Amino acid sequence: MLKSLLGQTAEARAEAFLVKQGLAPVARNWRCRFGEIDLIMQDGATRVFVEVRLRSRSDFGGAAASVTLAKQRKLLAAARQYLSGLQTLPPCRFDVVALDGSSAPDWIKNAFDDVA
């Protein structure tokens, strides 16, 4: 329960940060059979799929390093499922918002592309 509360808090913090950067929220915790997309945002004409990562320690590379190739593949599959429900395909990108402890969010735009 504490873990999910921490995750929800991190996602809310990331969303608020992105809104301040000019992005508009579309969905939070969008789920399908392939997994979950933490945040779906709109940045101008671009649909942005955001993975939010929180780590209190950086012993293993920190929050950004925890978005593994396997996680990227799951996000891509979920994003494809999400996009299949739209009439028109918008330009898309995958971002990561990494939260390490109490420091400012680290926003990594275009964190990864279509992964094999």
C-alpha cells in the first residue's frame, strides 16, 4: 500500500511538473493487456507517453536507469494499443520523468524510440 501511495504521489508530482512545462494531461495510469502507461500528455500536436520512475537511492543507477529494454518494450506495446483506438495517429514520443529523492524532476524527452 505504501508503495502504491508513493507511486501515485510521484505520478502527481511528475504530472504537475509537466503541466508547468506546457503539456496538457490526457490520461493517467492507462491500462491494457500489455501493461500500464503512467501518464499520457499532449505537447502541442505530439502525444507523449510518460514513464514516471521514483528511486530514493541511486545505488543501481537511479530512477532513469531503471527503464530497462524490457520496460521500454512493454510501454511501446501499450502505446500501440492506445493508439489503435484513435481515428488519427498523432506524432508520438516516449519521455521519462525521473524522481530521485527530493531533487527536481529529471525530464528526459525522447528517452527511447521504437525498440526491437
